[in-house]
Amino acid sequence: MPAVRHERLDALNYERIHAMLINLLVWIIVGGIAGWLASLVVRGGGMGIVGDIIVGVVGALIGGFVLSLLLPGTFGITGFNLGSLIVAFIGAVILLFIVKLFTGRRAAS
């Protein structure tokens, strides 16, 4: 009997790790796209792949937080879909405007 229980736990752990890795990949993809789009809008050019991903992922957190305050229970990062991309994009734009405000940099023409 203990061997059967062990096999179930191993399968459950595998499913959890698999889901976690897929979610991480989705965050990176959505963050990269949102960060790239936001940097085009705010700065006039991309920030490089790593910079775009970081801006997009942090922007997704900011966007989810801000929109959950404005419209509770209606927005969030729920996977790779248009709604998640919009939330991440809004947050990334907010983040870039804040960074621009403190650094005093102007958008490239």
C-alpha cells in the first residue's frame, strides 16, 4: 500500500511542477510582449528583450493591482489571453511613466 501512495504523490508533484513551469513561461511571454509594446509607446523604442520582459512582468503586477482597486474581481493575469496582455500593458505603461518621471529622460524620437 505505501508504494501506491508514493506513486500518487510523485504524479501530483509532477503535475504541480509542470503547471508552475507553464505559468512561468506564460508570465515571461506576456511580460515580454507587454513590456515591448509599452516601451514603444512611452520611450519610442524597445528596451532589449530582458528589459522588456522585466518591465512587462512588473507591469503585470502593477496593472493587476491598480485594476483590481478600480474594478474589483474583474481583471487579472489569467493565462495567455488578450485580457492578461492588456492588464500587463497598462501596468508597464504606468511603470515606464513613473521611471521617466524620476529619471527625467525624454522619449526617443
